[in-house]
Amino acid sequence: MSTLESILKETRSFPPSDDFRHKATVSGMEAYNALCEQANSQYLSFWEKLAREQISWKQPFTRVLDDSQAPFFKWFDDGVLNVSYNCLDRHLATQSDKTAIIFEADDGEVSRVSYAELHRRVCRFANGLKSLGVKKGDRVVVYMPMGVEAVVTMQACARIGAIHSVVFGGFSAGAVRDRVQDAGATVVVTSNEGMRGGKSVPLKATVDEALALEGAESVQKVVVHQRTSGQVAWDASRDIWWHELIASQPESCEPEWMNAEDPLFILYTSGSTGKPKGIQHSSAGYLLGAINSFRWVFDFKPDDVYWCTADVGWITGHSYVCYGPLGNGATQVIFEGVPTYPDASRFWRMIEQHKVSIFYTAPTAIRSLIKLGADLPKQFDLSSLRVLGTVGEPINPEAWIWYYETVGGGRCPIVDTWWQTETGSAMIAPLPGAVPTKPGSCTLPLPGIMADIVDESGAQVEPGRGGFLVIKKPFPSLVRTIWNDPERFKKTYFPEEFNGQYYLAGDSANRDENGYFWIMGRIDDVLNVSGHRLGTMEIESALVANPLVAEAAVVGKPHDVKGEAVVAFVVLKGARPVGEEAKKVAAELKNWVAHEIGKIAQPDDIRFGENLPKTRSGKIMRRLLRSIAKGEEITQDTSTLENPQILAQLQQPL
Ligand code: WT7
């Protein structure tokens, strides 16, 4: 309730300037409303028109939507295309010399890649993959640092019809193995090392460790890009250097012509169980979402210099680094490093240096940069900026205002974009030349996105009341299924409660009297740590896999930079540790989680008890744990609790 009250007190509203509105692609509310009206009255022809305009088809489609096997929807399904052709080849005639990527390395070195050059690199690597036997439908796991080669790898997969599954470089060997195994990948592409904040990240060593684990036997080849001079272990029967693989490969590669519905990629994301979900996206529908939303939400113009700070390991790096910008022929900055190295002005210096006009980042980064130097942006010339964006979690109004004033000079609309791995592209976000913004609200759905807020029965709730965020009609970039688990797909996203008709996003939200959406949080056991999704069950499974641990429960607590932080309540097999011993075990368990999943999942706080608070039927009372994690006094009724005395144990900080 407190979040609900605080956001509803936010009444400031920021319309675009007249100048911005005049120049915008979708200019003014009338234009936005007209698009929504077209979508409402002629849903299929609305999407059909966009799909014909925005995508270059090898063979045009004749059917727009096939819903005969709902919720397994098919879009444009007799159309034939290639996604990489759409991102590269089709720009060559008009802008082959245009810069596609301005790459800034961790150490500040800058290199530029034109569309023609990127096309050549993608073709050579695609030919290299083919020479390893990779063909249409095969799965390729990508475990790479941010850089040109990560994009080349994804585009090369798209070019030959292989399905990429990018695994974030911060994930551990266990997480790599799980994803390799579930996807049945035959090839892994990695780098010897990555560079972040002046330190090297041992990527190849982690792949070696992952592939030595049980379950990773499907992998036949590991391609290693040499990013640093660091030495790595080598298995000559399996490993091959990138530069050797491409050495004699031709600079052109005929695209594999794909069906609109052929899978483009799988990306694993956390859900309510311990097992991550392989979110499977289509070729044409996904591409349309990425291209069109990029154009609308950022009001993209051909001379923009765009920079999205997300890693390619997340969906944002897929849609708004790899596919959306290239599909539109944009010039973009790709950054290898971290915002705080060599110091907290790195982002602002880069915006000045590269004359960035559209900047898209995460609230957690904004909050940490405010902390480390709220005045630093003023030392740089940020006048090139015209649009600012955020994604991943709600942005608190204080951070919003700072971003707007100090970074944007009060001149740049902020597009707060709500979407998910599953939706593939932005769903609720202001079109910056039309929709007035309000700090903390992602504002209104994009035209064609039938978002709504409903109660348990599926009925629309009144303004100001919280409910489930749903999307009432299928749209092209929606997840097609969960890899290997269509039943889970149906149950999770199109539950019976809503007659299997609505896409259930998993967020709660409410709407104000102007119809603006305010996201409140997740309705499932999913945490949002620094804009990254982590399942509490996943962290719990990792903890109980430790030989010392008998039982564990994980909850989130509010954190002023990360948004949410992980708190774990743990019962050991032996006696409950106290004092120094408790600190020692806690440190060990934190390292364990970092090793099992990755540093992002590491608990900030661990508490030990002889048991967990449970009802008589044995259910863990997570509400109580959440209160304890926040340090709140327990006011809830604990009379149904089997073992009230353990609350005092769990309240004790280490
Ligand atoms: C979850 C999806 C979309 C790319 C990054 C995260 C939360 C995302 C916002 C926003 C409030 C947001 C939601 C959503 N979320 N964007 N603008 N305002 N919450 O992708 O890992 O699939 O996570 O992130 O809870 O369900 P993801």
C-alpha cells in the first residue's frame, strides 16, 4: 500500500517541448490516439501494414495471425525472411559506409565498424560456423563480453538460421551448464577473457568448468575469441580460435531463408520455480517488435547516435543493441566496461565524446551514479542528448527528476519503458513526441498493445486500484513457447483463471485517472535486483545444494541502489551457528551462491535459525520473512505459526 500511495501522490507531468513534438515521427497526442484507434478498429491490418513496411521479405506473407492453436500464436507464418539480411544487407545499397557500431573498450580505446564492415564480419563468422557443421535449427550458446564480436555472433547465427542462446557473462559455470543442457547446444562461442573495470573476467575458464559438469555432453566445439593476451587452457579436439576459424572464410554468405515463425533465439529467464525458462522468440514477429518499437519509443532519426548500456546477455541487449538499432540502420555505441571505471563520470564523458543523442540505461545505474557524483554530469557537454530512456524496474521520482534535469538539461523526454524478456519489445512507454511523461510511470501502452489491469476474475479494475497486468490480445513479438516445456508456457502466461485468453505478465500495477500505468512489483516469487530477474527458488535450490544447508528461504528487501537485495534465511544441518562462526558460514554461503549462479544472485544478508517460520501445514510464511528482512516489527498475526520462537533467532543480524 505504501508504494501505491507514494506513486499516486506524484502529479507532475512533463509534455514534450513544441520543438521536439514538431520534429517527432509520432507528433502529438492526436497522432498517438489515431494510431491506437487504427489498432483498436483494425487490429490485424494495423500489424499487417507495419510488417510489410518495416521488414524486407524474401517472400511476403499472406496470413497475418493464426490463432487456431492459441496460445501458441503464429504471425505472418507463410512469410520468408532472414533477420540478419534485414539488419545488414538491406542497408548496404544506401549506407554501407555509415558507422554501425562505435565500440568503446574498457580501457577507453575506440573503434568504429561501418555497415559494410559489419556485414563482412558477420558473413565470415557465419561461414566459420557453417564449416563447423552448424546448421539451421542448431543451438549455439554465446558467453561473451560486450563487444562487436558478441553482436557478430548473434547476427551470424541469425544469418544461418541457428538459434542463439546468450548467457550473461556474469553467470557461473553451473548456470552455463544448465542452459547448455536445456538447449542441447552443440557449439559455445566465448572469449578467452573479458575486461570490466580494469579487471579480467575468466570466460573461457568458466566454459571449461561448465562443460566438465554432467549434462553438457551435447557441446562439440568451443569457439574462442581472443580479447586479451591472457592464457587459457586448451582442448585441441574441441576448442578453436575465432581468428583461425574465419581466416580463410569468404566475405559473403547467402542468408538462410527462414520461415517467419522459425525460432530466432532462446533466452533464459527466471520464474517461480528453480528452473529458468527458455524464452523462445520467433523471427519475423520478434524483429517487427524490435524495429518498430525502436523507431517509435526513441523517436529514432537516421543521424542519431544511440547508446543502450544493457549487456547482450539480457533481452534489452537483444532487442535494443543487436536487432532494433541494426534493423533501423542506426549508429550505436557499444561499451565494454562499467559506469564507475575509471571513475563515475565515464557515462557522461562518453556521451560528450561520441555526441550521443539517445541514451537508454537502467534506474539502478542512475541511482548509483547520483550517489557517486550527482554534480559530475555538469562538467560535460551533454547538449547532444535529445531522448533519455530507462528500463528494468520502476524508477523512483527523485532519480527521474535528477535524470531529467541534470543529465537531460530539462530538454529531453524520458521514456520509461515497461516490458519483459517474454514480450520481446517495449509494451508500455511514452512515445516521446506525443505522450506527456510523469516521474515513476511508464505511461501508456504502445499503439497495438492491449494492456489492462484486472482482478482475479479477469474484470478490469477501477483507476487507482491495484491488479494484475495483462495484455488482452496477442502481438507479434510475444514469446512463442518455453523451450522444451509448452505446458509450463500455457500455465504461466495464459492461465485458466483468465480462460487462457490474456497474457499474464506477472506484474501488479495500477492506473491513474489519466489511464497512466504505474508498475507496483512482481506477483510471483521473482526478485528484481538491479533490474535483473532472479527467482527466489533458484537461489534457494543453490543454497540447499551446499552440504551444510538443510533448508533455505529467500526474499527481497528494498535497496536504495539495487532496487531490491537478496536476503536468505538458512537452517543448517548441524547446530545453528552464532557469533564468528555464523559470520564465517554466511561468507561461505555467499561465495557458494556466487559460484552456483553468479555474483548478481549473492545474498546481501543471511540469517540463521533452527527452523523457518511455518504454518502447521508446513508452509513457509514468506510475509513474515519479508518483514524481518526489512527490519520491520512483526505486527502480523503469528498465531497460526507452529514455532513462533524462531522469529527472534531470524531477527538477529550476524
Ligand atoms: C520485469 C521483466 C525489459 C527488459 C529488462 C528486464 C520489471 C521492466 C520496467 C519498468 C517497472 C519494470 C517488471 C517486469 N520491469 N521494466 N519500466 N518499470 N518495472 O527484463 O528480466 O524480463 O524483467 O522487469 O517487473 O516484469 P526481465
